[in-house]
Amino acid sequence: MAFLKTQERTKERFSLLLLDLEEYYFEQHTAYNLTDKDRKTRGSFKVCSRSIIFDPEDFSEPILKIPLRDCKKIEFVEKETNPFHEPRPSLLFISCGQVISIKESSVIAPYRNERGTKTLTFQLEVWSKTEDVVQTLLQLHRASCLERLGDQTAMIAANLQSRLARTSFDKNCFQSVAEKPHMECAVEMVTPLVSNPGHVCITDENLYFQPLNGYPENVIQIRLHRIRRIYKRRHSLRPLGLEVFCTENDFCSDIYLRFYNTTDRDEVYYYIATFLENHVTEHTAESYMLQWQRGHLSNFQYLLHLNNLADRSCNDLSQYPVLPWVLADYASSQLDLTNSATFRDLSRPVGALNQERLDRLLARYRGMPEPRFLYGSHYSSPGYVLFYLVRIAPEHMLCLQNGRYDHADRMFTSIGETWKNCLDGATDFKELIPEFYGEDSSFLENRLNLDLGRKQNGKFVGDVILPSWAADASDFLQKHKKALESQYVSEHLHEWIDLVFGFKQKGSEAVAAHNVFHPLTYEGGIDCDSIEDTDQRIAMLTQILEFGQTPTQLFTSPHPQRITPRFHNITRSPSLTSPISELSPASQSEDFSFEDLTEESMKLSWANMGSLKLVSSHKIHKEAVTGIAVTRDGAAIFSTSQDSTLKMFSKELTDFQRSMSFSNMALSSCLMLADGKTVACSSWDNNVYFYSIPFGRRQDTLMGHDDAVSEMCWFDDRLYTASWDSTVKVWLCANSHLASHKRSPFELLAELEHDAGVNTVALNPAGTLLVSGCKDGTVAIWDTSSYTTLQQVHCHAGNIHRTAFSPDSRHILSVGADCCMKVTDVQTGMVTSSVRAEEEQRCFCWDGNSVLCGGQSGDLLLWDLLSNTVTKRISAHSGLVTTMWMNDLCTTVITGGEDRQIIFWKL
């Protein structure tokens, strides 16, 4: 947990949380508190921007906090020195109207305020510093007493910047004398509710932060090669934050820095990024989405990644990670995760779950002047975070609420009651935080024995009351996390993502989804820097930070659904009813699951694809090879070429057997029909030729286009032909008709119009969907039963060379002249992954996660789409790789190239 992690740095009783919000701790001096009884208490005298704090070494004594605004007099008293007597030390006198006692007997409890005139006397252990300390306190006292808050803030900021300018990073702290510093600048280290100023220094080996005040330690060091993730952050609505993680999946960072200008932040960011592998492409919402869809990330991990990308950080309570309520049943004795009624409706925000309450909110909304909003409070705010975490972060609650806990009846006492209030409360719309799906149950238990008050019913606030179905706090977390990863939530989580991170977050879609919050909560809702009055600007900023902020919008189109197994013991059917979901294989087989999409042998083959070995190569064409087809038994291999010929090899791959020419123009592709006896060849002369293998001659000709036929595909008795005449035509072409040599065996069933010439066409494994790729960079997805367009996505700049469905029909991969590989989600039409290769890719085979492709250089490249990296480069052709074929078991690959060669490969 973030709070526990930050507290590990120090075991001191003092904490920066004892300061006011937006207050700085400047310096400390060992001193004595002299009481009326001539008693001396040794401790640490701390100078802060708005207060003085005295932390006694005797833990039975309370920490004293003296607000500077309440001080009536601060003076330096130099005792008269008699040369015949021992010198007497200088003293520091403070007369004030309030003293706050904190942690008496080291017990975390609400602060005790003693009002009335008090006089305190301190004696610094180093006497010579007394006068300087007094002068500093007088300056800070003047700032605290200024009438305007803006003037106070400006004067304190000037004092801070002066201190930072007079100091620098101590290079004696370097771990090695050989380290080379890259840059140094002033920053603030951010932890929940606290900013600690100091200097950052980055070298060729380490990132260092040295606090101005030496707290919690003299220097914090992070080795650059340990860093796994870095994120730019919005802090206090400005692009000044940088968060560094040394782990892959932990949602707590190792350090969060706030810079004073964006230039310094960006320089450190890009310097660290050079030490990270794949730092440019690895951490995008689209790449994480692809991993989540395919089951490589859990629901919990995916939500944490989205929170990170949307500026949510556990170090910033105004932008703390937000997770959904997923359950609606907190009363049953047994938790039934097979019953959909157990779950919350994830397609609605919390405020819209209760229709009666929503009707009241809508009535108010309709009568409201612009800008209108439905919900006057947010689903995530510092107060809500600490509402949940008060048992492990009591000092944070006391800091946020001026030394007091909330009223006992408003405390987090019961999970069921909290859920009920979120459903029925007039202003309660809060969601959950990651701790509810974690491993540490301490936030649900009062292990610190805190006195959190007594409720009106006379009961003390202790451990959180759990649902009946949970045996204890650990059991609750285990079952709650199981619910988050359940079938129902996996199928509907994308709906909640649309609300919080996606296209229903703002605009007309948000209005339609009843998802409209106060305008100040949205990024860019107001430009605080444009407010000239400093008091108003600070007040507005404080209001925004305390109210809560909506995450940065990550998606502007509907989020795809997760690929999940279909279990029929869920009593309510999924809400998704798009035509594509009905056409996809997932809805056609009740035994379907993602794991069933490929055989184990195919998985093993792709896992070892980097070990592909060249078997033989043959140069039999006079120009570039354009197509490869193989009989089902592998007895014969056919290839077409721009030299206008169709060639055939024997099974042994050593003997060239036949050569056929149908036209004096190039053949663009070839296709083996289902009977295994006929090869179809498309040509630039606008025709498709059918070659009979048993008879060794042309069997028929289809003259159906007004320009070159570029590619074909076949399913059952239908032939799909793509052409540069901007159409894809669908033909009924029964094998029996071809075999019997009947006249006109081709019946035109449909003509699919495009805006540009069509280069490539492919079917999904079930034959229910067709994808076409055009010269203008557009990918179109068609329903083959109705011949209607389901999606049309302009995803490439220029020609698309090749498109193909993933084995599960959920995604389409396309490659184009823009050197990009794009993965498009079939259901939403959203480009979920985009990779820019070093060279143009022309052909490929893929399994949904990995891609074997051939490009301009002639090499075969094996890409991992989850990390967007090339895992293997295999030397192949001496020129452009133009075509590729792979057998069903993915153990044999045949490639053709511009170098006129055909190369056979085996695993």
C-alpha cells in the first residue's frame, strides 16, 4: 500500500503530515524546551513555512506545533555575559495564542488545541545560530500574517526558491567516483498530501533526490537499470510530475517528483527512457488493451495500467487510482458468482444505479443553467480515499481534516452499509480503490487500536463489518478479487472503462449515459493560470484538488470486449448485441474458449517460430513471385508470378513439374479450392483462371472485373474476388459445376463497393466476416450473410498490402506502404495497436500475438505484438518478400520474393 510504503523510509515519530497542507519543512536544530519549573526537554526544533514544531526526544512528551499566524512575539534574547562567570546561552522566546499537542505518549489521536496566551522558551544547542533562526521565523511570521492568501503563498515560495538557489546536490553522495552527472535541478518529492523540496541529480548510473531538510533521509537513490516504467504526470493541474517505478505491476511507485518547469521534467524523462527497453511503444493504452483482451493481463492489472496512463497515482490523493464496485450482493450468506444478479451493472455510473435517485437528479439537471451537471460530488476524491484507508493512514486523515477524525457515524464501518449509501445517498457516488482487490487486509481492521469514536447507537468504530459471505477480512479480499476476475465482470468491464476512461466520459455520450460531473473535475475544465486574482486562483485550485478529478481520457471510441470463455451457467445473457458478436465464432460454439482457438501443436510452433530453418530454395520464375498454393495433402505446390505463369512442384520439393500460361499479363495470386483438384489464379487482365490439376489444363475463366484482379479467397462454394476497379465481388461457384464443365458456372451474388482500388481481401475462419484493404489506406469489414459494411477504418497512409483475421476473428492485422502494422478490433473498429517498422512489410502470417512477416529488405521478421518488438530476424530473399504461405500446423512456411525465388522453411 502506498501509505505503508512511504512510511518505511523513516521510523521517526515526526512526520511531514504534521504540517498543514501545502506547507514546507525547511530546517531543524537540536534544542531544549525550557519550562517554568526550570526543566529542560531536549528535542528537535523544526522551522516550517507556516509553523514551528518541537519534537521531544522523550516519546512520552507530546509534539508541540505552534502556528506562526498565532504568534504574537518572536524574539532573540542574548544574556549578558560577565567575564568572571560562565557564558550563558542565547534564548528564543515565543509568545502565541495557540499551541497544538500531537501524539501524546506516542498515541495517534486527534490533536489537542490549547488556546490562550502561551509563552515558550527554547535554547538551541548551537547558540550561535539562535539569531539567524529568529530572523527566519520573523520573515515567515510576516508572510503568515499577510491579509491575502496569494501574498502569503508568494512570499513563502520566494523564501523556498532562495533556499534552493543557495544550495545544490552534494556530489559526495554519489555511489561511485566514476559516475558522470547528466543534470541537476530543484524539485519536490511528492507523497500523499505532502511535497518535500530538494534537488534531483541524475547520472549515468543513478537517479538521486536530496531533500533540502534532510528528511526522511539525506539522499534517496534509484539505480537507472532497475527502473521498469516512467510516467509523466499532471500535478496540481500542471504538466510537472514524473513518477518512477522499479516494478512492472505494483501500483505504488518508487518516487514521484514534481518539477518547477516542464523542460526540466521532460529532460529527465527522456534521459531515463534511454535506459528502458521499448520505452516508446510499450506503455500505451492500446498495447495494454491488446494484452488484456487476450488474457495476458488480469482485469485488476489492466485497470491499474489504465489508471497509471490516466494520471492516477497513489501519491496524489486527488488523482488516486479508481476501481469499480463489481458486486451488488453484500447480504447473502453465500456469494454466487454464477448469478448475474450478484453483480453491479457496469454499464452505468454509480449515480445512475438507483433509478429513483437518478430521476430526482435528472429533474434538477434539466432546470439547471449551463454548465449543467448531474452529480455535485465525484466518484474519487482525497476524502473518499482516506474514508476507506483511515485505519492504516490515520495521520493522513488528521492532516486532511485539521487534526480531527470524521464523525463516527460518517466513518467507514461496514462494506454493506457503504454500498447501500452509494445507491441511496443524495450526494454519495464513490467508487472503490485498488486496496479492495489486493492482498493486504489491514485497511479493514483496526490493528492500531485507534479511537475512531462512538456512533449514535453507542457502538465504537473498530474493524469494518464484512458481508456474511466473508469469513474474515482476508477471505473477503480473496472472494472480492475472484469476483473482479469473474466471467461476468470480464464480459462487462469494457462498459465501465467507457464511462471512466473512455468515450462516455465527456460530451453527448456522457450525457446519454448519465455520466456528467461538475465541469471543474474534467481535465482542461478551467485554466487556473488565466485567473489573475491570486487569491481566487489558489481557492479555485484548492477546490478542484479537494473535490476530485476525472481521469485523463484514454479512449475516444467504444472499448472492445474481452475475449472470454462462454459459460452457460450465467443466468443473464450478456448485454452486448452488436451484429459482429453474433457473427463471431464465439457465439456459434457453446464450448468455445480462447484456449480452444489453437491446437497445442500450433501454440508450440509459434513459440518456436524463431527457430525456422531454410530447407531449400528454387529460382523458377522470370519475375517476382506473387502467390503460393499447396494441395491439402502437400503433394503439389503451386506458385504464380508477374511473368504470367503458374508453376507446380512435386511433393519432394526437388522437381519442377509443370508450367502454365493463361495470359500475357501478370498473375497476381493463386488459391487452392476445397476439392484439392483446382487452382484459381487471378490476373492483371481482369480475369480469374481455373486450372484443373488432374487434367493439367485450364478448366474455366471468370471475366468479372473492369481492372486487375488483385487477390481472392474462398469459403464453401463462394469465391470472393478483389479488384483495382474498387469492388469485391462474391460469386457462387460450386465445385460440381467446375468438374462437369457446365456453361457459365459463376453466379454473381453481390458487389461490394469501395472508394478506392482493393489490394487485398481475406475471410475469417468461420467464413462469416470478410476484410478488404484498399489503396487509400482503408480497411473495411463486411458481413458475408448480408453483404453489409460493419466497420470502415482509415488506418494507413497509402496502400494496404495485406490484411488477415486473427484465429479468433476478434482482430485484423494489416500492413501498408506507410511501414506500419495495425491491429484493428473487429467489434469496435478501433485500432488497438500500431507499430512502425523500419521497412515496408508486404506479407505475413500471424496467430493473434506473434507475426511472421516479410518486407523490403528480404528478411523475415518475427514480431511480438504484445511488446511491439522484433524478436528474430531471419535472412531470406535478396529482394522484397512478396508472398507467404503457412500450413495449418504452422510447421512449414513457403515464401516468394522479388528475387524470383521460392524458399521452403521448416521448424
